[in-house]
Amino acid sequence: MSTDAAASLPALADLLSTFRVVSLPLVTRFRGIDVREAVLLEGPEGWTEFSPFLEYDDAEAAAWLAGAIDYGWMPTPPALRDRIRVNATVPAVDAASVAGILARFDGCRTAKVKVAGAGQRLADDVARVREVRAVMGPEGCIRVDANGGWNIDEAEHAIHALAEFDLEYVEQPCARVDELAELRRRVKYLGIPIAADESVRKAADPLDVARAGAADILVVKAQPLGGVRRALEIVAEAGLPSVVSSALDTSVGLAMGVALAAALPDLDYDCGLGTAALLAADVVSPGLVPRDGSLPVGRVTPDPALIRRYAASEDRREWWKARIARCHSELARG
């Protein structure tokens, strides 16, 4: 956070005055979890969300707090569109479960399929993607996301194995920027673009991947990048097509991602913002789930009854309160 931003940082007491922690069950296991915890805060501009995953250290989680503050305490940039097309998300489930997952994403014409998961074989990934193609038909778009799970040779082999399914792009096939650059060179003749996610939101410099020519597409997320305005700056500086995605947020956090997508000058790809369909419960009813493949632009206000129903335990509240305090200190140091 810049010196100017640190100077305008809300007081910790202000953040905690409306602090709420929810624990929401998931429809299916995702990223190794069955329950999603999130903090909701109310700022002058409305409700916002702080929900870095539990394993992230304070330095990384502080960017998420900056993102929450940006959305709750600052006006959102002007929207250039009133609805956002979104994709379906298929976790690393067995092929037999694919149709049921896709049915939760009303009208979505694009699916992102998780691959390279722990304990998964390439054959499992191929079977899952094949089933997605069968359900969506030839007109549907399929992108796969490896979350950096392959080395260069594994990624090259996997992309060859999956190419028959007419992939829109492959997201974060390898972990490092130099690996992405080498892989992009190797598979360029296949015409399958490489997208970078973790190499943007987890990098000390999110523009490194663009400078290195290591990706064709950037995947950007509002919370991890420090907020809507900072994410817009990164996209403008990178000069690459971008896809806005989420991090399994509640509908409050998803509205932040929708605000980012709505403000982008160019939005050529369906966004990964339909993940409320993977929640078995949410903080608004109805949740911000796809209707005819899209989401409306606008802030949402959580339902107090749902916040009470899915309130986290007292020990989890204290854990999150201490985490916010540490992240607030990180931001105050600039």
C-alpha cells in the first residue's frame, strides 16, 4: 500500500465495529475445503468482504484487506455495462458428477475445469473435460485451470492430451513465470493461449508475467490485487486481455468482482464470477448466482438473518479479528 493510501487507512476500530464472520458450507469439496469462512465489513460505501484463504500469510492477506477497504470505503469506478457474462466452474470431481455441477450454472456458455489436483491423474482430468464437452456440446467454451500444478513437461503433455476438446485457454499450467514463458513457446503452434492467475495475484510485481511474454491472458481478482482500482491499473499497464475471476467469495465479494469486470474497457471473455453456485448457503437470498449465464452489476447487502444463521464460532471470530489486526498493521507500515 502506498504512503498516501496508508494515510487514509480506516482505523482498526472502525473496521471491527461492523465485523461479522460467516462459515458457509459448500456444495462439493473445493480447494480442499468443505466450508468457506469470510469476514463481512460495512464501510461508508456499503458492505465489503475480507476472505483470504486460511493458509495465506499476513503479508499476502493484507492485500485482500486493502481490497476490502477499497470496495467498502471508496466509490467504485463507473460501470461500462450492466450485466456480466460468467462461466461455470467444475471442481476436480469425477466425470459422473459433472452434469450435476454444470446444472447449477444457469445459461453459462463457458466452463472452467479444475485439473492437476492433488491425487488426480491426467486420465482423470481428460475424463472430466471430455464429460464437460459432452454436456456443453460443440458450441460451449472450455478452459482448464491447473493452479500451477504441472512442471513444464507435464503441462506440455497434458495440453496435447486435452487439445482435442478445443480449449479456450489453459490457466496457470505451471507455477513460475519462466516456466510459463517456456511452455508458451512450446505449445504456441497449437493455438491454445496461456493465462496467468497466481503469477499475477501472488507475485511481488504482478506485471512481471506480462513483461516476460509468459502469458496471452491475465486472470485478475479484485480482493487479492488490493481492490478494484488497483486491478484496473494492472490490466491497463499489462496491455493484455483479462478475465475477472473470484476466490470462492460470498455474494458480497462477488459483487466486488462484478464491479471490476463492469469497469474494464474491454471484456472479451466470460468471467469466473459464478462461484456462488458452489455455495450451499450464502449471506443474501437469492445469492448472486448466474441467471441466463450472467450477473447484474451492483452492490449487495447481506441479510442479517443469514449472517446469524451461518455465524462462525466465537473462537473463529477471534482468529479472524486477530488476523485483521495483523493485516491492518501491515497496511499501516505502507
